[in-house]
Amino acid sequence: MQLLRNSQNIAANFNIGGFVGTSSYANRKSSVADLTEAKVYQQDLEAFRKGEKNLIVATNVLEEGIDVPACNHVICFDMPKNLTSFVQGRGRARQKGSKYFLFIPEDDMRADTAKWQRQEEQMKLAYMDDTRSHEAASDLTENDEALGKRVYKIESTGALLTLDNAKAHLYHFCAGSTLHVGSAVDVRPEFSPTRGEGDNLWACTVTLPAFVHPEIRTVTSAKSWKTEEVAIKDAAFEAYVGLHKAGLVNNNLLPLAHDYGPELGQDHIDQPSIITVSEPRSIWPNLAQRRESNQALHPCVIGLTCDSVEEFSVNIWLPTELRGNQTFPLYWNEHTVYECRILPRTSDCPSDHDVYPQSEDGIHRLQRHTFAVLRSVHGNRMPDEQLDLVPLLSPPLDISKGNVPAKSYFEEGRDLLNCGLVRVKSQAGRAYVFQRFAEQETVSSVYGEPSIIVTPFPKRRDFLHPVEQRQGVNAAYTTEQAFPLSDCTIDTLPLKHSIFAAFLPSILHRIEVQLLAQELQETLLADVGIRENALISEAISSPAARDSADYNRLEYLGDAMLKFCTNFQVTAQHPTWPEGYLSLEKCRIVCNPTLTKAALNAGLDKYVLTKPFTGSKWRPPYISELLRDNRLGARELSSKVLADVMEALIGAAMVDGGLTKAYKCIQALLPNETWYYEGVMFDTLSPSLTHLGNHSSLDMLEHLVGHKFRHKALLVEAITHASLPFQRNEGMSYERLEFLGDAVLDLIIVPKLFAHPRKLRHWELHSVHEALVNGLFLGFCCMSYGASQDQYSVINTAEQKQQEAGPEIHSFTRKVHLHDFLRAGGEVMRAKRHAFQAYQQLHSTIDSAFTRTLGEGENKLEKEGAYPWTHLLALNPPKFLSDIIESVLGALYLDTGGDVTKCEAFVANIGILDYMSRILDDGNMMMEVKSPKERLGIAAGNAVVKYVNSTVQLDGEGSGEMGRRMFHCAVEVDGKTVAAESGEASRAEAESRAALAAMKALRKQPVDRATMEVDSVGSRKRKLAGSEMDWEEADSDENAV
């Protein structure tokens, strides 16, 4: 009280008195003790009743039955002990428009203002029902009139909004507008009714949660009413009408979430897993039509090398231009591999003895030569003298007849290196390769005449896939055999041409795939401008096609690029939408049903390769046969394959030309969606940003982020939690920026993983990516990142009575963390402090886990010191800590106009890229990043793994009314308990610890090692039972375990 009296501003406006209980103290002049004088405080109380004093400082004695006038404001510095105390204190604030304030300590765990507000509302309703019955008739009349007149009808649907249902609609909207909201955030609308002093009429202002755009967040009732209840309904009515006009509710007057059908996680509920689509388009009928119409032939060079030595080179002529080079292996047997190169014919290509098919005679010569080459190997599948082959080979050879007797061939002294295939009369349909003459003693003992040693010529026609090294499979291709010369003939066609003929089905298959990709490149993807044809070939090859490369890696990259572009688009196109709506719209665009439908509309199914090349029924492509029947059949295909190919093509565009080309590809593949240009998106978002001017309080935060923000409002929004109280029109909470920043983080991480020299397979990409972006790890990085700040304090030394003594400035340094700038309510701030205390205990253990390398002879699967999943689960940082990183990243991307370099620098500063290097460069091997539960599933093989969980309440320990909880988990393998562990942070931590203990136990038991051999995490299905890790409980927005 004395402090208030000594304040000039307060003393000028208030006449201050005091009132305390009966305790008394000694009198002292100008002391707070004078309040104890009964005479003094009785005088003050009487003056307060008369209005001579207008501010009184009192203890809770005024809650008792002491008569005091109705007060305008009552401020209480202590929480009410019970409802009676609350009612008595609140009852003092009886003047019109009065307010009752409760000051609550930030660290008071028992503070629950919502409880008192709810009880006050109930008290008001009961009071009005009991004491105002005489007004019921007039109020009811007004209510009836209001309910009848205040309506909002949608003509197209007949939906009707009234005062009676508007409040329920508003609550429904607020509850479903954001996906990630914790218990600390009150998503209910806040109604603030006020009563006019002159007319006693009620008006009301409603404030929606902080994740609603400021332009539509605060709404006032359209008119004043006799009752508070109707005023509240009117405010809710006006607010919901505004939401509809802003496009946040549909024409059925329901939140837009109802337009998206199934709930998240059930996107495939109406999508059949297997659909009927077109067979892959064959390129040969089109080439046959070109040949039939005498279109120009274009050459390309095919070269075969073995052990880096060029073995053979030939030209192949086709009625279309083949653009782009390709190189691939051809597996002759398990020991010999050829390399095939296909490149377009240029002026500097060798052309000795070449014949250009510009005339009918030239074409005929090439036809006969091509027929002879193919007939040497594929004769049983070629009609006699049918020469209308689509591909033609050059240069032609002068071959007088097909074969000669072996005895004559060798007696004439012909070149043994150019010896053709050996045919044996007693081995019809078989061909052999000459090796050498048999030694004389061996010959006489077997046939009694000169013989030759040969090896079988391969009968298989698929040389694109490696020969499986299994016993007995290829013995026939390498085993030497002896035959008498009199029983053998020699083809006049040199062996290298026959080898080429054997390879030709495989070569033509690769040419067909290249031409198929080239056609896609020139039609559907013409505006994209992908230069590398091989990328498109890879993108349309499913794993089932067993090609040298399938779409999985490109699909993973494309998925991240599609997610980023879509997130950015919906954020820009809907600047007033809350994060929950943005997530639904993003999921609608990128979900498999949408991508599958777009692929079918574009005819992409005709280009998807799903059958592996075998060559078993291969026939040379004849013009006449192809023109007779070129209809496409149908096939059954998983809808997910089409969606994967769409994303793989986006990934191919990203590799070929970066994000700009990936965005063009998305526009081409999804033409029915709305896509803004990049400049338009930034222009759309900029006007909604509030100008805050220069704020020196943000300087240190900008230093941490590494960027001086042009739009300070973005940075403030990025650090504002939805629990922050008293937000009316002061910007939004960070959910929208976190939504965008999540995609920006993937934009940085995924391309780096894709381009890593290890050439990570798709399941490795997923595992490492998951390890770097899960909420546990990002929360750890958020608490780790900080910078030193110099601070100064002034110490007055005058009390030392030294001559010319005065204030001294002392400097010190403190570390400022990114999370220190979080703007949030008391409950969130307490959770942050508790999380940082846990971080201080665990951070060194977590960080050291990333520096451990795999020891010599140490089994990577059994390495407990791998990625520290268990310690991160024990840390269990709240989700808002990971959200801060993503929201700041989103703000940085917007403020820099999409400067990925700036965003990457921030990601590097907080340590993510450093940890990525540690994971990928863990000695000679990549760090094990699979979770303990995944590793246990692999170690257990086909055994059934079950997690049995329980919770133990540790009463009387720890903070809070309920004390601490301990989570216990036992692991059963095939019904036998092998390990049990406990964790204090969450059930997920207990399961992780138990999984590690179970792996140790299994290593001590004999295990069938064959069951542990897996090619990938997704290469087989493991039998798992029991509960999975509860990642919502672990406060993680990524299912990392």
C-alpha cells in the first residue's frame, strides 16, 4: 500500500486505503504496520464504503461477510482455496462491466484457471435460473424473436445457421482446425460478454484460438441484447458466418475437413489395391508402320567389349532416331561379362564397308545379312526366307552358304579365330563353340579319328541378368566335349556375329525401353525438358521388371519434392487456412488415389514396365506380323505402382534439373490441380505479414537463425505457441510455418541422402532420413543449439564509502538457446524447463553415441552403440521443441524468397548435417539406424516377438499430485520371456530397452543363422505381436521405431 501511495501516477488517480485482519503490530511512522491499527483500517473501510477512497489493499478477510460496495475490479494474488472462497471473492466485483483477476505463479502446477471459469459459468446459470425468474418471460420472448430472425441460409444446399446452433458449430470448427494440439492449448472459442452502462444491454466479443488467422479471429455480436446468453449466441453466429465467407467452412456449413472423406491414415479406403490397366506399350508396331511407309532409317552404333578390349562393333538401323547413349552389362556366363554401348551414329563414327540403305538394293542386302546373323542362333524361330525384319544390321558380310563340313573347313586352313559355330549331326538343334583340336591319344581311344574339343553355345536368351551361381546350372556352358570331325559342320558366319545374335534380344529390349522413355519424354513430359533419357527409363521400371535400376530411389526423392511443392502451394493458395486444413489438402493432392487417377488420365499405365525380360519366347520383329495385330491387352496392376511411377518421374526431373524442373514435372503430371508460379506464391503471402518495425529483442534470435529478417512478423510467428494467452489480433501461432518448414527440411535432407556416394538403397534412404527428422532427434538438436551472449550488470559501490565511489559495470557471458525465445503459456514453459533438465543429464550420452565407430569384427546388427534411439526416448522432448526448428525453417524460407542455401545453413548450424555425416561415415560402414525393435525382429528370424507392457505408479515420489510412473516391458519370443526392462519417460522407452536386452539374450542362445539373412527391412514380413511403440506418447510426429 505504501508503494502505491508513493507512486505519483497512481496516487494522482486513486485514494488508497487498507484493511487487514485483527493481528496488530507496533506503530511506526510511514510504515505498513499502521494498517494494523483497528482505528485506521475501520476508517479506511468506512471511507471506501462512502466512495471517499476508491482503492483498498486487503487480505482475504474481505471474502467474509463484511459489507463493502460493489467493486469495479478485484485483483487476487492467491488462488482460491475452494469454491466458496472463489464465489465470495468474485462476488465483490458486482459493478457493470466489472472484472475479477487471479494472479497465478508461473510454476504453480495446481493452477487451473479454466476450472474456476467453468465453475463461475455454472454459478451464473444457476443464479440466473434461481433469482431472475421474473425476467424469464421477456427474455424468452426476445430469445424466440432472435432465433426466428437471425438465420444464415445457403441456397445451394439448404444448410441453415441459426443463433441456436451457431455456438455448437463454432466449437466443432475450433476442435478440428489443427492436427497437433496438446493439452496445454485451449482450442475453445473465448467469449467475452459486456453489459452497457446506460441501457443494460449485453454485447459479446468472441476470440478464436491463435491458429486462426487474425483477420477472422475476433468477432463482435451484431447488436446488443437483453440477455447475456443471446449476446453470446449472436457473437458465435457472426463468427461462423465470417468463417463461411472466408472459405473455412463449406456450403453445408461444416468444417472443410468433412470434404476430404476418410480420416487421415485411411486414404486408401475407397481405392482398390489391384486395378485393370493397359499392357505396356510395344514400340515395334509403330516402327513397323514407319518401315512400311518407307520412312528414313537412322543408324546407331552398338559396341561390345570384354575385359576393356573391344570385341565387336555393328550398326543397327531403325526407322526412328535414337537419342542418348546407354551402357549396360551382358552376362555371358558366371565368369564372363560383356559391356554393351549404344550410341547414336555421328559423322565421326567408323563407317568402313558400311552400306547406307538409301536404295531398295541396299535395304535388300541389309535384310539378307540381318537374316543370316539371326538365323545362326534363332533359326528355329524364323521362317525360311522371311526378310521383312524391322531392325537392320550393317556392314553386310559376303556369306556364300550357311555351313561347311568341319574336315574341309580345317583342311583349307581357315582362320581359327573367326571360326563359326560348330554343329554336330547327332546333336540336332544344338550349337557349340570350337576350343581346340583333341590330342591324338585321346582321339584314338574315343572315336578312332580326329576330333575337336568344343563347349556348348548358351541356349538362354536373357543376358541382362547375372547368371545365378548355383551348382549344376551353368556346367553345360563351360564343360568341354569332344566330337569327331566327320560328325561336325562349321558355320561360315564368324563366331562374334553369332554371339551378337545371341545378345540381340537383350539389346533390342534395352533399345525398346529407351525408345519408350524417349516417347514419354517427347509427349507427356515435353514441357519438362528432361535431358537424361536413362532417368525416365529408371522411373518407369518397377522392381518386378528386374532391370538394372528400378524406380525406388527416384520415387523416394520425388515423394519429398512433391510434398514440398504441395505444402508450399497450399500454404500460399490458402493464407487464412489453419494447419489442420492445409494438411488435409496436402494429403488429398499427394495421396495414392489422386496420383493413380492422374496417371490413368495421362495414359501413363502404358509405359510402366512390370515384367522381367526373359527372352524365352523371343521372336525377331517382323513387319508383316506386327501390322496384323498391334492391339494392347490388359493386365492387373497395383494402384500403388502407378503412384510410385508418378513420384519417380518427379524425382527424375529433380535429378536432371533441380527443383525448378521437378515443379514443371508436377504441373505436367497433375494438370487438374492449381499450381501458382513461385513469384506469385511469395507475393500472395507477403501482404498478410504484419510490419513490426525494428525489434532489438529479436537481434539475438536472428543471430541464432543466421539471417536478418525483413518481415519480423514471420520470426515472431515462428516462436509463438498456440498456448500463449491474450492473443487477439497479434499474428498467428506457428502451426502454418511448421507445416511448411517440415517440407523444407525434407527438401534439404532427402536430396543430400540421394546424392551420397554410398548410393543408398531406398530402404536405407528411409531409415537414415527417419533418423534425422524424427521429433525426438529434432527436439534434442533444438535444446543443443545455442550461442554465447555477453551481458552486463551495474553494481553500486557507494556503500563502501570510498572516495568518488560509484557504480561499476560487471560483464559476464551466458549461453542463449533457440528454445529460450519460445512464446507460450505457463504449462508449456514448465514442460520446456523440465525437458531441458533431462537434456542436461543425457546430452553427452546421446552425442557420444554418434562418434562411436564399428570395431573390427563387430556385428553391425548387434551393435548397441548405434543410433541412440533408447536415449532419445528417455529424453522424450516435447513436440513443440521439434516444431520450433521446422517453424523457423519455414519462416526463413519465406523471408529469403525461397533461398535454400540460407535454409541449409540454418540446418547445418543446428547440427543436423553434422549428425548426417556421422551416420553415413561411421568408419567403413554406415551407422546402424534401425530401431532396437526392428533389429530384434531381424535377430529373431521367424519367431513371434511379443511386447508385454505394464505401468507401475510410484506414489509419493516425484513432483505432481500423482507422483512418478514407471513403465515396464517384458519381451517374449515364441512365448518365452527372454528379457524385461523399465523406462521412466514413456512406454516406448521401456520397449526399446527391453528389445536391446532381448537381443543380448538371443546372442547367448543358438540361433539358426539362415533366418537372420535379410536383404532389406522391407524384403520380408516378420511376425510381430503385441503393442507397437506409442509415438504420440513419446511426443514424436514421426514413427521412427
